[in-house]
Amino acid sequence: MPFPIKVGKRERWSYANIKEVLDLPNLIEIQRRSYQWFIEEGIRETFQEISPIQDFTGNLILEFGEHSLGEPKYTVEECKERDMTYAAPLRVKVRLINKETGEVKEQEVFMGDLPLMTPKGTFVINGAERVIVSQLVRSPGVYYSEAVDPSGAKMYTATLIPNRGAWLELETDNTGSIYVRVDRTRKIPVTVLLKALGYNTKARILELFDYDVRIQTTLEKDTTDSEEEALVEIYKRLRPGEPPTVESARNLLESLFFDPKRYDLGQVGRYKLHKKLNHGVLTQEVNGRQEYIRCLTKEDIVHIIKYLLRLMDGQVKPDDIDHLGNRRVRSVGELLQNQFRIGLARMERVVRERMTIQDVEAITPQVLINIQPVVAAVKEFFGSSQLSQFMDQTNPLSELTHKRRLSALGPGGLSRERAGFEVRDVHTSHYGRMCPIETPEGPNIGLIGSLSTYARVNEFGFIETPYRKVDKERGVVTDEVVYLAADEEDQYVIAQANTPVDEEGRFLVPRVTARYRGEIVVVPAERVDLMDVSPKQMVSVAASLIPFLEHDDANRALMGANMQRQAVPLIRTEAPLVGTGMEWRAARDSGVVVLARNPGVVERVTSQEIVIRKDDGTTDVYKLQKFVRSNQGTCINQKPIVRKGQRVEAGEVIADGPSTDQGELALGRNVLVAFMSWEGYNYEDAILISERLVKEDIFTSIHIEEYECEARDTKLGPEEITRDIPNVGEDVLKDLDERGIIRIGAEVRPGDILVGKVTPKGETELTAEERLLRAIFGEKAREVRDTSLRVPHGESGKVVDVKVFSRENGDELAPGVNKLVRVYVAQKRKISVGDKMAGRHGNKGVISRILPEEDMPFLPDGTPVDIVLNPLGVPSRMNLGQILETHLGWAAKTLGIHIACPVFDGADEEEIKEALRRAGLPEDGKTILYDGRTGEPFDRPITVGYMYMLKLAHLVDDKIHARSTGPYSLVTQQPLGGKAQFGGQRFGEMEVWALEAYGAAYTLQEILTVKSDDVVGRVKTYEAIVKGENVPEPGVPESFKVLIKELQSLGLDVKVLSEENQEIEIKDEDEDITEAGKDLGLELHPEEKTLRAVRPKGEAEETFEDKEEEAEEELDLDELEGELPSLEEGEEEWAKIVPDGDLDELEEEE
């Protein structure tokens, strides 16, 4: 039976059968905790590693002491507005000790600005919000593997991977001898290394390994007799070509494995080594603190060899490298610490050099330290590391998921090309740690994952998941929770969360389904050690938002989880009728809703702010974000959901953000769907929708575009932002204010001026006529060009905000920029044909037609349905969750309730039937529908109900594109491609075959010549069309000339012959255009590659610099002056909708 639960500010009826003993952790804790560790521990650790720095004589010593972080200069909002980095100054106390004089100088030194994490777990870098993705890497430690060589003998290897430093690899050959490789060099018998380490006699070595026969065969292949010889032998292998001495060899070996500055196992490496070989001590005392032993010891190497011998005997098993016990997570803190360490190491070199060069008396810590390398390393990490990513901010879920992402790519990780199937595959150890469902489709599949809901990362970087303890003596499942890493879990028998237990916690069945060492086993109840805490423990946040996930095929669930991240926030949000009870957690932890910091009473509420009077009489003021542009151009808008005089508790939601409703995540809308075919309009997953969704703004979203214009200093003088623009009419300027900037509220269309700007042109002499005109009208020569910021093709909307930054107002601008103007244009996008929609079960499609409400099929009570989906989309895809959701949604809507249906613990068939009965609806969820056009009933009952549908970010307005003329590529002279470059449609090899098959010779000829890269022909054709004459014969395409040049570059003498065997002279492009130009009364300056009308001598010339704004050097037809009117006057534009690609391909942006 369902029971009511409180989620956010709403009550839902939950169908859960399993009581949850553990609350969900904060979902962005992985980011926050890791950064907190870096601030408190990581920085101190890194300074300790390089401190003290001594000069070469050992006379001067530089020590680093306590560090402190100052206050950030600007708030997060100001940083976003001004393109600044949200950072705080890092200062360190530094002491310089002169041993000769005993003099000590102490100073606090500024070490650069350290980017701070915002409360939402992001960083603001140069005004853009970024996320540092956690990385999954091989853990330091020792790994054993076995392989079969071509002769059929088993080969064994042991690899010791440190945190940093040289690798040590042991391998066997088919005789059983053991060899060692140091840092990927040539192999040497392992006994050579043992002798070099001080086990200097054969007897001693044999004794170490109990006279093992394989060690004896290895000794036979070993030519060295003493420690010295062994050291020299190793030195020869590592430094070939250098004269070996025993001393240098000993130093080399020491520094390779036993010097903490060069070699570091890390606490993780030491912990893994200790666990594996189970010998020795973990920690030692340093300055009164217990520290992990970070270096290798001789005993370690001996034990590694002993374990290898046991592996060869079959006493132990080889390691599984894809097991999560052998992979660890490097989060923000550690990644940042590594960069910081690199910066400090570079700084250390500079300090040493300066100690040697500078005068000892005048020297101070400030003079010695150059912070540049440290600042550069941190800046480079945040700006250009593969793991520092522009935050996906389409909706709150995409933000949250981005912060919980685990990537195996990046520096020190795998590369897409090298990663095989095993690494990408789901592993049994992923259970409760990494989601088996949520991963991108395409080349990154399996390399990028998402943290499971309850998972947390321990101090060593291993992912842990919680389990309930079973009290074996009493045979009772307790509420005590233990967190286990993947390698610790292998020794326990773990029951599933849905195992039936009574009130006391005793198992109700004698035999229990459980997991043991990655296998599913059925065991007697008394053998169970642990039990899962929750059924949603194994999936990620996005997957746990899919109701009836257990009835969906995994491939479709993957698409459903991924597509929820692409839902655009709608104007009117609506929480799902059938949810999973996770919605409020996702919304709360993503940081888009406003939570009350303290309990109190609401004193004032406006759309901009909320004021709450606390119990002690003071007030809290909460500012709300209004119509802010997100990283992806969607709209962030917060609105209050409390009333004046209302009592609120700490942590209560007081304002909704984008895609939230009463504190719950609300990515789409509940709409009435029918599963039936309708006139072929839902063929191949297409979607037929009712005009009601357009008229009533059910799926309308706001999108905000940002345009910026900067006035720079040029060689010819400064650019100027002004209303006074040459050669434009007053009607174009009607919405500009006196500064030349568009007013807020103006409606703009493509080509409208947003910011008027003029750029100086070169000074020139005037012609006689112009001098006469100037003399009469007295206008002083304004040698400027119009370089205003205009609305690009295909964009339009209303201006919602304008920001002006200038040097006079003391704003920090880039060098050479005097003024910066940002204009924000908002669009209201209604749902339209070509938009992509989806449900939560991977059921996606494109809208094919919008039907008037009265033509839609209607229910017996006269209600028209909103959406008609194809029933054929269900059986082959096996995502039955959508059908169950539809049935239960209908019942919920009729009963006027919201339902929580947690994953793997939702309503079953009987309960859904019961809900439909209670609502007075048919038990099979089907009803007779009537055709809206004729009023006739359809011939059989149809499944109808409420489904939660999302509108995805692939909007047709962003994809539709048309071009008539535009930029051309420099070498081939063919049009560029893509909407961003205002390119043309590619007519490729296969399309040529299509026209050939039709025999459409002339169409094909003009597509390959005048419409593409016949430079002269296209100018002549353009002229002919404008003048209304016949189109001339095409000439030679530019790409043909490029082909000839390429063949000539291979040393082939290529001639082009006509049908009569006459040689055709292929002119260079420049001569070609020049001649064509002369015929048209045009003159071309070859070095400028720009056509324009011939002017009398000495008239103003446009230089090539004028053109450098264009994406590529181009032949620009707008420059054709004289008698040719401009293109816009009635030229037909060839428009084509750019296809969205195959719908079953999820567009994953890298």
C-alpha cells in the first residue's frame, strides 16, 4: 500500500516496500571535501616536501612555514560579470637562515592567487564557471599478471607502480628465471639487483628464498660476483655510454628508489603494498607525527619477489587491473596539489640559482622567490587541463552530474584510442560505487562514468559504498552501517536490499540471494554478513530519477539518464506526477534552489529578494537571480515560494530555481499521451503534438544569447563606439541610445545593429569632385568604416541587458581594449516542428506535425490528447517503464496526487491496477478514442495516460541554416562548411553519383563550378543574374588547379588538353581574376584577394587588415560596388534544414 512521504515542500504517495536506514549523503560532497583537504592539508604537505631549500654550499637555507588565504577581491557574481577569476591571495611565512652569520630573516611572501571553490562546487575562471572532473587512475602499488607466450609456457610479471618515480618490473622467461627491468630499460637477472642492494653473496640470496630452484637458475645466468660489479652492471643498463664508477652507480640506485624527492609511493601505494604482501610497518614517526613510509625498502623488493614465486606455484591468483580496488579517484584537491607541486619544483630551481648569484648580505626571501612558475602552473591547470571543463549548465541535473563525473581520460589516465573493451566494461566491483547505466554513447563509452548515489571516496581515493551489518549471533540485520572499499568487500556475503526481513530485522526466508566475490549465490540466511542499504545504491543520480527503471532495457535506460541532462528549463515548471522520491535531493544539492540558512519568519518577499527575521531579531537577506544566462544559453531564474508571515525552518526551500517546482527537480511537463499511429506522422519515432502545447506555452523555454563588442586601439587610431555611423539610415539607428548602444527592451532581427562602432581608415587624397563637394557642404573628411556589432543570421529576440565596461570607470580590461559592451538578447522559443523531445526511458523523437486541438484524438469525456506516440517504439526497445508510468500517471492525475516510485522498489502490476480502480479508470489502462476530425471511434481501445515529457536542447532554431553567398576557403576557394562559419551544404562524392544516375549533367556542372570554386565563373554568374542576362559558360574550378599543382609538386609535368588535343593554359588565380575584373570594370589587387570597383587613382583603398575579422581570407562579394546591387534585394536564398543526425545517436558534447 502506498503511504505519504514529505519531499521538499510537497507530499508524495510512496510505493516503496524497503525501509531505508541511511540518509543520502550530500551529492557534491566529493568536490567540496577534496578541495577542503587541499586548503587545509594539501598546500602544507607540498610546502613541506620542498622545504628547506639549500644552496649548493649548504650555507643559505630557505624554510617555508605557515600559509594563509586572504579574502577574495570580488564576489562570485562580480567575477562572472567582469570576466575575473574568483580567487584569494595565498601568503606563506618564509625564513631565510644564513649559517655563517647565524642571521635569520623572516617575511610573509605572496604566492599568487589561488582559485576558490564556490559553495556549489565550481570554480569561476575568467568569468566562466568550470568544474574539475574527478579522474579514475591505476592506483600505485604492485600488480601481478600472467600471460601465455607463443611456446605455450606461462609467463608471469610483477609491476611496481609508484605515485611518482621509476617503475620496477619483474618478469619470468620460459626457463623460470626471473628478470628485472628498471624504468622500462633492458632486462637484467633479478639477482643482480639483489646483489646491488647489499645481498652480496649467492648463499645469502639462496637463503633468502629457501633455496628456490628458480632463483638458482637465475643465479646461473648472472655474471656478477660482488655488490660493486652488480652496481656497475645496473649503471651500464640505465646510463649506457657513460663511464661507470661504483660511487655514481650507488648514488643512482639510491636516488631511483630510496630518495623521497625522486621516488614516492604515496600513502596509497604504501597501504596497497602492505595489504598485498602483508609484511612490514605502514608508518614511522617523523617530527612527532606518524607519517606513511613513502619510499621503497630492500625488504619490499624481496617480498615482491617472494610473492611472484608463490604466483608461479599457483598459491595465489593474478590481479584484475579493472577491479575498483585497483583503481582510485583523483579529485580536485589532489589534481590541484600535483600542479602546485610542479610549480613549486620549478620555483625551487630558480631559488637555488638566485642563492648562488646574489649578494648574501642584501638577500631577502622576497628577492629569492619567483612566484611566476607557481602561478603559471595553477593557471594552466584551470585554463587548459583536460579535466577542467566548462560546466554543463543546461539544467540543475546536468550541473550535479558533471560534478559527480568520473573520467578515465586526462593526463596520467587512458587515451580513447588505447582503451580496450575490458577497461570500458561494467565490472562486478562497480556495484554501489559507479553507475552501470550512466555513461556516454560513442567513443567515450565506459571511460566516463558517474558516482553512485550513496558512494563516497575514502582518504586513499578508493570508492566506498555503505552496507548494513548483520549480527550473526542473533541473526538480525542491524541499522549499523559500514563503508567498504571494493577490495575489502570480497570476503563478505552480501544480501540484497530487497531481501524480506521482519520488524526485528530477522530474515523471513531460509535461503537468501546474495553476492559473494562478484558472483550471485543463494546461501542459507545465517551465512549472510552484510546487507545493501538501499535498492538505489547501485545507480547514479540521473538513473535514480527514472521511475520503473527495473522494467527498462539497460541501453534505453542509459539514453534516458543522459537525455535528462539535456532537458531545457521551461517557463512554467511542473514536477512529475510519477517521480522516484529523489527529485528534491537532486534539486537541493545542485544549489539552484535557495535554502533558509536559519529558522525564522518571512518579513518581506519580492521577486528580487526574500527577507527573513531570525528568532534572535536580526534579519537574513536572500538575493534571487533573475534571468541570468547559463553557460549553455538557457535561462536561470529564481522565484520565491514562501509568503509574508510564514514560518520557515533552517534548510527549508524558500525559492525555486530553473527546472524546479516546490523544491523538486522538474525537467519537463506531464502531458496526456496516446499510443497509436496517426496518418504516418509518428513513423520512425516521430511525435505528433497538439497545438495546445504551443498556445498555452506548455513547452516554451527562454534562451539568452550574449554578444560582445570591444573598442580597441588600432594602428590608425582608436575605434569609437558611437551612434554616428557612415552610410546607414535613421531607421536602422532608431533603437540606439546617444552612446550608440541598443536600448533594453528593443526587439532585434538578423542584421540589426546592437552596438554602433566605427574604425579609422587610412588617410587618403581626395578626388576633384569630392573636394568640390566638401568645399560646398563643408563636411570634414570622416575616414572611418562601419564595424558595428550586428545580430548574426538566424538570431533574433529582445534585448534584456546591456553591460558597459570602460577604462574610465576603472574596469580591468584586456590590453589594447578601451571599452567593452555586452548585449544580452533573450528569445522565447515555443515548441516547433523539428524540436527533439524525449521521455525518461530513452524514448526520444522529433516533432513531425503540430495538429489543431480539435483534430487530435479525444477521450470519451471529450478531452483531446496532447501527444500521439508510436506504439511500435515500445516492443523492440524493451523500455516498458514508459507504459507503466503512463498508466500510473493517469491514476495519479485523476486522484490529484503525486506518486513516488523508487527504482527497483516501485509499484508492481497489482498495485497499478489497484490505483486505476481507485481512480475509477479501466483496469487495463486502455480506452476507446475518437478521431477529432470525423468524430468516429478508432477501432480498438488505446493505451492513454500521463507521461512526463522533456524538451531537449537540440532545438531546430539552432540548426536551421541558409546561405546564398558567403565566405570561401583560401586554398580550394570552396565555400566553408557549418552554420558557425556561415557555410554551404557539402555536395559530396555520393551526391555526385545521384545526379550522375539521373543524367542531370548541367545541374551537376554548375554545382561543381559556379556554385562552388570557379572563382571567375561565380563572379560572372552573379553579375548575369543581377543584370538578368543568360548565365555564361563555367570555367575551370580552383580545386582542379590545386590538383595540378599537387601533381607538379611530385615532379610530374601535367598538361591539360582540349578535345582537339590543344593544350589549355591554366592561369594562376590572380591573373584569372584580374582579367575577369577588367572585363567587368573591376580591378583586383592580388595581395588583397578582394574584389572591388575601379576607382580613380589615389582614392581611398581598403587594405587587407580590414578583412582580418573574417574567419578565413575570402573573396567577399559584398565588396562589389559600382552597378551591382546588394544581394539582399530580392535574391532567392537556398535554405536547407541541417539534419540532426540519426536520432538514436546521443549527441555527447566533448
